[in-house]
Amino acid sequence: MNNEELKPSVAAFLEPVDVQATLEKYDPDSQFRKIAGWVGVVVSGIAIAMSLFHYYTAAVGVLVAMQQRAVHLMFAMVLAFLLWPASKPGRKDRIPWYDLGLAALGAAVCLYHVIEYEAIILRAGIPNALDLYFGTVAILLVLEITRRAVGPELPILATVFLAYAHLGPYFPSPLNHRGYSLRSIVEHLYLTTEGIFGIPLGVSATFVFLFILYGAFLEKTGVGQFFIDVAFAITGHLRGGPAKAAVLASGLLGSISGSSVANTVTTGAFTIPAMLRVGYRREFAGAVEAAASTGGQIMPPVMGAAAFIMAEMTGISYLSIIAAAAIPAILYFLAVGTAVHLEAVKTGLRGLPRASLPRLGATLRRSWHLLVPLFTIVYFLMVGRSPFWAAFQSINIAVVVALSATLLRRDWVSGLQLVRGIPGALENGARNAIGVAAACACAGIIVGVVTLTGLGLRFAHLVVALGRGHLLLTLFLTMVASLILGMGLPTTAKYIVLATMAAPALLELGVPLIAAHLFILYFGIIADVTPPVALAAYAGAGIAGGNPMQTGVTALKLAAAGFLIPYMFVLSPDLILVDVTWVQALHSSVTALIGIAALAIAVHGHFVTSAHTHERLLLLVAALGLIDPGLLTDTIGIASLGIVYALQRARTPAGPSAGRSL
């Protein structure tokens, strides 16, 4: 996407933004080499081959689980060493000899599984020297590609877990265990499906890759620009319109993007300059985009790829997971939108002139066909098709519909550009999947250590003991652990670690399975806007030119509902459609919406007029009262909100010019 793709009148409100430069600064996934010449062609060819392999296996059937995962990791390893330098200052215009050697070694340790698959099964439990050699090298290479493509935090955490597996007797009770030899650790992590080649990598090698490829093809057809045009057309003229457009566009794009930083930069390149033009503070403009883009990871259908892994780890169907996540996600975006509106009211900001905005009708008439692949994937899921099959067919439909639209309009130039863009989509899909594959393989090391040592149950008992059996206290401790772990890990990795370590503690206290897993996912994601490590907020600050830490704090305030909603659906599973009627779900949704609106007003200090301290405290009581469903708590919450409204209305002068109010 670029500024010229917007209507010229809207582009007048924008300043040039170097999207790629911002991505490279804040997103490790985008810090790859720019290689020209025949070497670059070869690297691009390998990336395209990776996408074609997954497309082919989706069409004719995947390989045996271990072999499918090994080929997937082989491509990821080769491309990671070819595309990412060993250090940030390293040269990005050529590939050094040692990275070529590491790429070859990565291919070898994975192909060994493909070639020796039957022999490895036959000697299960009795590994030979070559098995252990390749296994040791594979573990080291996985740590290295994750460090390069994702960042150092996850490999450091995995290394700590490896040390724990070997040095178990030296840890204090209840975390201590008998300890395992290096031979046993390598065998468990490399030769079984409990480690590197476990469920996380398996999901990456099937569902996740195809959905990433699906997103790459949608981007080539122009769906991202379409979402931005629609968002501006609907909300751009409203009070504080560009910020509301940012919330809507980020929610739409984030539902297929799954990366908070990439989403922040992609939509923020258009929305942040527009927010600045109408008068929003730099820190607030960057924070709005960061908070909304982070919410994209909890918005169905993709949810940062975590939904697919959640389905495998819990045994709950993918359709049930995205159905359960829908109401909380909508509540989150309504809360961010409320906060944006309050800021606009508080500071007296207006929207963009209607004449400078795209017309909704014209936009839909021109580009309605771009919605077809989105509707079809939802339809396929609703009629019971697997996510794997739905993603595969939706890729085909996206290409056919886009090409058909250009042919019907006799737009031969656009049609030719689409055809030429197919190799680029295949390449981008593979590049975007490398970080996910590396994170899943590295997270598999952590999961493998947990299953080998029984750490998951030990940690769960420890959390329950610290929480003294009280649900709210245990939820709070789990929240803190989720935020800490989530600050340095990508979405898929943070969910895998938290699902292995923290979810069992909640299950012990009777929390429904889906509620426990969504709870840890929410707080792992909110970490992206939680200082001091708030990557999405820092990316927003980079575009807006604001102070990164202040942007992070502001984004945290905007995303405050993200701290309330998980408690709501744990205490009231009606919100996630657990054993509930539609009447109960509607009642819980309405009270939850009032609660998060009260929280947004309390945080931003403005309702009918500026709120006094005691009024903000009452608003906080209203929000907390509406967390726990029940006649008494709901009555207290609504009554507190009503009291604040009456107090503020009483001191607000009557008349049309009585000041800024809701």
C-alpha cells in the first residue's frame, strides 16, 4: 500500500511514512537482508518453493506428521540463515560463508528426519550416535534462528529450561526433580513429537502457514487498502474521526494479520498522520494505533495464529474457539473506541471534511469483491470444513475473484499486475512464516522440558498454593506471569509457554478450559502495549514522532479494557458462550459493555464533563461491580454510574453551548 492509493483528497492529510524502515526498527521479522543479483533470485526461489510445498500438500494431502514438520522447519532454517544477519550491524547486502554453511547444516538436520524416518521409529528409545549428533546440532540451530528472526528473549528462556532439565536436583522444592542426562534431553527434544517437532511446529506447518499465505494473497489483492478506505468512509467525518478510523481499520486488518507491530505500522502509516493533522497529541495518536492493532490478535478469525494452536492443545474445535473469542474482542474494540471518543470530546477535536473522504457506497461498488474470500472462509468453517481446507480454498478464491473483477472491468493493466504479483505473494507468505516457525520450534523445546520433567503440574500447584485457593488471587498471579512472559515473546510462543505453565493452575480451580486459555492469551497479548517492553506502542511512537514511553503508558490506558474483559469472561462464561442461551449471552454482553465504558471514563476522567477524583472512584466501583455478574453487583455498578452522571449533569450549564459533553 502507498499514499497514492488513497483518494487524493485524503492523501492531503497524510505525510510520507517509510513503512519498511519502521518495521525493520521495531519488528525482528522484518530485519532481513536485501540481497540483489542471482543470489537474491535463489533466495526468493527458496521462499517461493516453501509456499508451493505447503500449497501442494494442502491440495493432495500432508506428509506423515514428523516429515511434514521436518520439511517445514528445513525451509525455515535455510531462509532464516540466508535472510537474517547474525547481528544487527551485520551487512545486509550479501550472505557470508558461515551463514551458507549454517543453512546447509539446518537443511541436513531436518532432512535426516525425512530420510531416516522409519529407521528412527524402529530404534525408538535406543538412539545411535548420529541421532544424538544431529539432535544436538538441531537444538543449537533452532535457538540461533529464533534469536535472529524473533529476538533473544525466547532462546534465553529456552536455554534456562534446558538447564533446568539437566540440573533438576539442585532446584528447591517443589521445582526440583531427579535431573536428566544430555542424551535423554536430546532424544526427547529431537527424536519424538514432544519437543522441537511437537504440536506447535505441527500447527505452524499446516494451519498457520496457509493462513499466513492467505493473508499475503489478500494483501496483494488490495484488501488492506480497502479496509482503510472503508474505515475512513464510515468514521472519518465523526468527532475525532481519524482515531476512530484507526480503531476500525486495525480491527479489520488485524483479524487477518495477527501481528501487532506489523498491523500498527501498516495501518498507522495512514491513520497516524491523519490524527496528527486534526490535532491529536503525538503520543495519543501512536497509542491509539498500537492499542487497536494489538487487539487484532484477539479478533477472529486468525488471532495471531494462537487459535490454531489452542485448538490442538485443548481439543476444542477451531470454530468454537473463534466463536468464544468474538464477543470479548468486540467489547475490547468498543472500549478503545469509547476512550478515543472521550479524548476527542475532552479536547474538542473534530473529524475530517466529508469532501476529503472516500464515499462508502463508491468504495463498496469498486471493491466489494475483496470481501468474497473473507466471507467464504467463514462459511467454510461454519459448515464444518477444517481450517486447513478452508484456508486453501480461500486462497484459490481470492486469486480467481480478484482476476475476474479486473477482467469484467477490462482493466488489463491491473489484471497483469495481479498475475505478476503471485510470485511476490508466495515469497512474502514464506518470509512472514519464518518467525512463526522458529518461535514454534523453540517453544517446542520449552514444552518438551515441561513434559519431560513434569514442571507444568509443579508450577500449577505452586501458583494455586500462592493464591491460597482463591480464584481472584490466582487469576491475578496468572495475569502477572502472563504479562511478564508476554513482554518479550511473539504471540504464538507466549501462548504456548503460558498454556503449558499457567493454564493448569486455573483449571485446578474449576475455570472452564476455553476461559483459562483465552485468559492467558489476552494478557500475553496486552503485554505488547505494557511498558517497559511495549513493541507495538514503540512502533506507533516511531511513526508519530512521540515519546516511546509516554506512548506506551497512553496505549496501556486505552487498552485498560483488556485487563477487565478476561476477568469478566472467567467469572461469567456467558461472554464466551459456555453453556449459555442467547438471552444470557446478551445480558452479560450489555452489562460488560457498561462496565468497560465506566472503566474507560474513569481512566480518562471525562464523562459529561471533567470528572472529580471521587467521581472517578465511583466509576471504578461501577466497572468492578459489573465484572462479577449478579443482580446485586450489577445494581451497584449501574447505580454508581448513574450517580456520577447525575452529579456531572447537575453542574453542567444548560444550553447548546454548555461545553463539551457526550
